[in-house]
Amino acid sequence: MAKLWRFLAGAIVLAVCLGLTLVPAAPPQVALASGNVTVAIEPATTSVSPDASFTIDAVINNPDGMDIAMLNMKLDFDPAYFNVDSVSLVDFPEHMTPPVIDNVAGTISYDPKTALGTSINLTHIVAARISCTAKSVAGIATVSWVYVTGPPPRWTKVIMGTTDYLEGGNMSLMLNGTVIVGVPPTIALSPDSLAFDAIEGGENPPDQTLELCNRGSGTVDWSLTDNTAWLSEAPTGGSLAEDQCEDVRVSVDVTGMEAGDYSATITFTGAGEVQVPVSLHIESAAPVKPANLSASALSISPQQVEPGEEVTISINVANTGGETGSYNAVLYINGVVEDNQTVSVAGGTSKNVIFTVSKAKAGGYDVSLVGQSGQFEVVGGGWVGDGGLGTGGIIAIVVAVIVLGVALVLILRGRRRET
């Protein structure tokens, strides 16, 4: 029994050793160099007219100059917009079999040769030059590197000697290309029309802005014109790269223009012609109403005073018209002109007209001011011209009585002493 166990153990050890011998080791992986080798389509963007021929390159960017033995790749493209006519091997003629082109599925396949040949250590390697013809359908297509799972050779990778550098299809190292067919530089404007409003004889309306953009490919040089004297624009020309925009300020001058409706057109040229209609409405200015002056709210303060005290008499003059007007306010006291003032009152405003008077004679006084009437009274005071007593006269009499009384008392006391 022990011999049997020893035999089985030896068999197991032998099988393990044979297994380790027969299973190949995984190929060593090459660490990414500082330059990060990439496969790319150049130029990154190609703009062509319908039915035009063009060329793009499949390249290896190898900034550190490492030894590249072979490029094994597959490319997808959109056959709706262009066909691939041929593929010529530029820097890899000894390293690759002829490419397989499928213009129905939209693929280009490169299978490696069995013999790798010598390595290439250029920093920029043109692996293949792809000659194409655009179709008559306008649109945007891509040329994309493809990583296909499964056994070799159906994947995209860079091979250094016997080592796969882009093993696993690192898509961050695959730079795709774009082909734009039949989409020339195109002017796009927003908004597509402008409308201004103003008042006859008034200020110019606020400026407005047009956004001018190039919505096509390439660069477009543009300029503008208009067909009227009351329009102006800035700037009037320039150059726009792809997807670039610029603001154009549009101004209107209504000086000397009559009320009515006006129209004009701003024409932009460059990669075609685009027109922007402009409308202007000038409203008739409302007629200015003439001055309309009226007086109200007579005020007399105070209404009872001592002789010589001042009395303030005022009235409010309002102008309900639109123009400035003058008003002459005449003050009458007891039917006699006392004073007058002329005031200027702007349209839609009012102003107080104020008089100050004083009277020495007691009595009542009638006030008349621009058709409105009132009274004030002067009270008290001394002797006056009509025989009445004023306040001073009454006080004098009282003082005299007191003095006489005191004198009489003193005289009576003196006589008693004599007796």
C-alpha cells in the first residue's frame, strides 16, 4: 500500500512538471513610454466636396523612437459618405500583407506577415496611405480604430519585436479621424429679423445685436451691406473659423424722419448670401396741450391780528396743460388793488402765489384774489381816527385812574395830620 501511495505522488509531481513545461508563459508586457505611443488618423478632420478625392493617413506616433516591428489594425468607416479606393503601405511595406478593403461593411483590415522583418524606430511612421472618394451625400463620417476580441490577428495593436504594445486595445491610445463631406463654410444668423420702434422727433431706439456664426467647416470671410441711410452696423466684415461666432451691433438713426413704417435689408455675403429684414415703426408724437391755468385754495392766515401785524394771503395756481404759462395774480383789499404778482407755471405743475400785508387800523378787511374772496380782522389798538379807543388808550386810562387814586389817598392823610 505504501508503495502505491509513493507511486501516485511521483506521478502527480511528474504531471505538474510536464504541465509547467508545456504551457507557454504569458508574453511580457511593455510599460508605456513617456511619449505614449499612439495610432492615429491624420489629418484629424478632413473637409471635402461631394464626389471629390482625398487622402488620409494611418500613422504611429512614436515620440521615444522605440523599435516598432509591425502594426496590426482594423479600421471602420462610414460607407454612406465615401469609398476607400486603395491603401498603399508607406513605412511598412515589408511588415504587412496587402490590406483588405470592404466598401459595403466599411472596413479596412491589415493582417501581419508571418515574418516580422526588421524594426522601425521612426518617431512618426506612416503605416498606410488611404485614398478615398467622397460620395454625393453630404454628411459627417468617422474613421475609427477597432479592437476586436478573439484570436489574432483581428485586433488593432502595435507590435515591438514579439511583444504586443497596445495589448488589450487601449482605446485612449487610438485617435480617430473625421471626414466632412459637402458641408462648406456656412453663415448662420440669429435672430433672423430685427424690429425697431421710435417716436417722431424723439430719441433713437436702443441698438440691437445680430449673432453671426460659421456653422460649416473651414474658414469663411464675410462682409455686410444695407440699403438705407438710417441703418448702421459694426463691424461690417471679418473672418470666422469653424463654429466661431461674432456679434454685429445694429443701430438706427431717426433724426428728421416722419411718422410711419419703414423697411430695409442687411445682406451678409461670404460662403453664400444671407439677408436679414429690418423694420422700423415711428409713432406720431402726441400734440402738446396749451397752457391751462387756474387758481384755487385761497388761504388767509391768521384771520385776526393786532394793528401792524402781518397777514399771509396765498393761492395755488395750477397748469393742467402741456406748455408753460404765465399767470398774473392781483390782490384786492376792500376793493382796492393791494399788490400783484406774475408767476410762470410749467405744464402739469402748480405753484403757490404768496402775499404779505399789514394794517394799522382796527376793523374788518375784505380780501379778493383772482376771483376768490375772504376776510381778516384787525382788533384792539389806541385812539383811532373815528374816535374809538384802542388797547393803548384803555391802558392809559387805567393807569391814570390808579395814579389819581393814589394821589387822593395821600392828600387825605396829609389833612388829617394837620388837624
